[in-house]
Amino acid sequence: MGAAAAVELTGFVMGAEEAERAAAAAGVASVKDLLPLLVPSAMKRARVPISRFPVGAVGLGASGRVYVGVNLEFAGVPLSQSVHAEQFLVANAAAAGERALRAVAVSHMPCGHCRQFLQEIRGAAGISILVTSDAAGEGRTPEWRTVASLLLRPFGPHDLLPENVPLVLETHDNPLGDLTAAPAVANGFAAGGGDLEARLKEAAAAAARGSHAPYSECPSGFAVADGDGRIYAGGCLESAAYNPTLGPVQTAIIAMVAAGGGPVEDVEAAALVEKEGAAVAQEAMGRIFLDAVAPRASFLVYKYKPSDA
Ligand code: THU
Ligand code: ZN
């Protein structure tokens, strides 16, 4: 590959044919070789009020689609709630129904948490990684390497789960049972009922059904609405090592950013769906997050009974 020029992105997902066309136009041999050319454009979409250190990641799915990830930081919230570019990419691919990830080009060397988070993907060891800042200044072209080479002897899902349990990019349809009729209302005022409230509840419930919670068995989903009534939702994406887990608040914000929405301060109403008496509960984190970034937002919490109750 020669010194091909950077290519501008138009969104956070690129269709397979669009990606093929962009690769041809850029003069590279394959969509895989296009990925590093998209990284500078991805980096511009990072939201980094704390570090001012934008990270961009661009991945190729088995479907041929291309997914973008950026890092997200939230002023006023603990650092542990930050989203890494690689995590954003996986959440973005999962939300689009992508079944496998083939290759990822990323601006900086993936950290330990990200190497661990990638283990939630079946076949993670064989995913190709290229770090665009690698060998910078030495005049060499960065090389593809495998995730296996970055994380030797990994701890992963199958240290805790049987082989056949769905992993993060596989189909999830968690049974929720009935949602309690009366939601808890926080932050001073109710959303006023009606259509928006019903849509938020349904979006949060759908996200909880699709969430990846095999370790806690506490599926959860979060939905946010902006001032124009647009709704974005996400479910928790757990990690076998627990701490790299993305909570439902984070994945809802990922969905908002990926759809071109935001800023996060625009959130006017939010809803959480989670298990009653959950061993891993999200309500308090949802409140902390909203208090910090969108303190006027209404917050409705719906609980479902454990399905074996
Ligand atoms: N960051 C990533 O997005 N990926 C990595 O693996 C390295 C670190 C982000 C997290 C934080 O927003 C900033 O870079 C500084 O650590
Ligand atoms: Zn990381």
C-alpha cells in the first residue's frame, strides 16, 4: 500500500457497497486497507472535554459494513464512565446486528481494558488490528497484527460461561416479564406521560432485551430523548472481567452520538428498564450521570420481575 490519502466519513456506519466504492476511489486493494485511511476522520468525532486526546477506531464487519468508534468523556462524572473508541465501535456494530468483526484500524495502541473488552467477541483472537500511529516518525507503514498477539493467554467469556451462550455480537432476546406499571420518578418532575414516555419505555425495554448480560443476569436498557423528541437507546454490554463493561447509560449515549445527535446536554428525558432487586443495578448511575450532564432531564425507572419469579 502506498501513501494513500485520508478519506472523510459521513457517519458512524458505512454500507458494504459504499465501503467497496470508497476503497476503489482511494486506490487501495480492499476495504480492510481503507480502514486506516478513515481513522483521521473518525478522530474528529471524539468528544473529549477532559483529556483533549481524541481516539478513533474503524472496523470491518463480516457483513462488509464499516463501523466507527470514538472516545467519549463526560465532565462531572467518574472517569470509569468514559467510553473508549474500541468499545464504541463494538457497541455500534452490536446495535447494527453485525455478527463478527474482521479487522480494526485505530489511532492509538488499544489499552488493556479494550484488549479485554474485545474478548467478548467470538473469535476475538483472530481479529486484525492496525495502529495508525505505530512506527510514526520511523517512516515505516504500520502492520496488521492479531488481537491474540496483543493479549497473550486471555481471560475470557468461557472462563465463566458454557461455549453456547451468545456472545456480544450474537442474538440476544432476554425475557423481561411485566414492567411495573408505576415508574419511579426522579429529578423533580415527570415526563408528563403520553407518547414520549411510552416511546422511551419501549426503547429502553427493547434495549434491555437485546443487552449482553450473561455474567450478572441483570439485563438493562436505557433510553434518552432530545429536545426534538428523537430517542436513542442502548443496553448493557458486559465483560467477563466485569470492569471493562459498558453500562446502558453509556451505550445509549453511544447510540445518540452514532446517530449524529447530541450534545449530551440536549437530553430532556430518560428511561431505564432493569430487573427488580437487581444484583447489578443501574438506577443510581443513571441518576449520577443525568445530574452531571443534563440536570433538568426527567428520569423514569421501570422494573421487571425476575423471569424465574
Ligand atoms: N482511549 C481510548 O479510546 N482507547 C484506548 O484504548 C486508549 C485510551 C481514550 C480513553 C480516554 O478518553 C483517553 O483516550 C485518554 O486515556
Ligand atoms: Zn481502551
